[in-house]
Amino acid sequence: MKKMKDKVIFGYDNNGTNIEWYWSDQEKQYWKTWKPKVKDVLVIGLTNKKEKRIIQQEIWEGYMESEHPKKEKLTGMFKERGYR
């Protein structure tokens, strides 16, 4: 895997404070099918581990909702009739 020198750094608004973060894998972040894990979100500059984990979780959940939304599963008569 080719190492990139410059990291793409994103910003996250945490109650008016800008938190900088980036993906652990700088190449896979451009793949449409890549589903990152919470540990793939790396936060810059926070020393409090508990706060860091909370922010990692919020960033990850926001990403997963927008890029990989859960599909609604139809059951029963709705499935048979083909509703969407």
C-alpha cells in the first residue's frame, strides 16, 4: 500500500468547538464501498479518552447514516405486493 504524506483532515463541530479528525486509512476513504469502524476515526488534539471516544462514535454514526443508510426490510403482505 502506498503511503500518503499529506492527510486529509476534516472538522467536526462539537458544541461550537472545532475538532479535527481524519480516517486511519487515507486510501480507502475514497472507496464508496468501504465501511469504516469506529476505531478508523482518529481525533487530533484530545487528551481525554472518554470524550475522544464519544466524539469518534458521533462522527462514525453521522458518516454511516449518510453514506450507508439501513435498508428497510419489508415483510408479510407488503413484501408480496412489492411496496417500497
